[in-house]
Amino acid sequence: METREPLVDVFDEEGSITVIAELPGVKEEEIRLEAKEDIVKLETTGERKYAKEILLPAKVDAASKEMSFKNGVLEVKFKKI
């Protein structure tokens, strides 16, 4: 099965960075997200496979991750360091 690259938008706000990714056909429990300094690795398991390394405009606190997933759209917010 081919791995696709999801459409991703990154929003650099005052104290945080928000990443929005379109993951149609994916269930929330299939999403794997790993943040390290200014890189977020996103991949999915399951029937539809997506993978992308996202370079962020600033370093973030990985522990501050707030995630929501609705209608195939993943929204993740991190606090900047």
C-alpha cells in the first residue's frame, strides 16, 4: 500500500504553533505523532497510510501537545519554548 503525504498547514501564533493536517479515511487511534524541538513526525497506521515530517518555525514543548481530530482533520497545538 502506498504512503501518501497529507496536506498540512502550520500556523505560527504568539505563544503557540498549530499544525493542521488533512487525513481522510483515518481513525483517530491510527495517528502517531512525535514532536522533537522544531520537527513533528506524523504517520498513520491502518488502511490509509500517511507520513510527513513537518519543520516548525520555532521549537515547541512536546509535552504541551493538545490534539483534536474531527471529520478527517487533525489539529495539534504546541506551546513555543
